Amino acid sequence: MIQGVEVLYLIGAGLVFIAGAGLYALLYAYGKIKGSILLQRSSYLFALAMLGGVAYIVAHPAFDTFWKSLLTVCGLTYLFIPKSMLWVMERVHLREEEERKKEKHNPFYTNY
């Protein structure tokens, strides 16, 4: 039987997981946009905190293999989400900029 204190520890580990993932994504993306290596590198501390929260939850015997594997996959996937979404957004903005340049060279283009 799981004790009340253990439930609080699991909730705390879940909050560390969620907050770590969010702060990792925020600092990484903001650091990349602003060109700050310090922010990008400090974001990895929150990625480690996120993985620590996942490791604590996965090590606990209260969950079966399905939930442990799901949490492990989620934790590892969250490491790549900020980088991949930033890559997608950069490509979208480059494509939009190319479209605007093409429109300006179009003789039938009118700026409303």
C-alpha cells in the first residue's frame, strides 16, 4: 500500500517534470532567438531536473510497466520538442519571407 507521504513525493516529482519541461523549452527557445549561449546552456539544467522527476516516478513501484515506459518515452521526447519546433518555426518564417520578396517584385502587387 502506498503511503500518503509517497503520494506527495510523486506529485512533487510530477510537478518537477512539468515545470522542468516548460522552463527547458522556454529558456532554450528564448536563448536561441536572442542568440544567448548562456540561456541555452542554462536550459539544460531544467532538462536535467525534468529527467530527474521522470526517473523518480519511474523508479517508484506504484506504477506498472506500461506507465513507466510511457513516462520514459515522454521524458525523452520532451528533450527534442523545443529544438524541433524552433526548427519548424524558422522554416515557416523563411518561407513567408521568400513569399513577401516574390510579391514585392510582382508588377501586379498592390500594397493595401
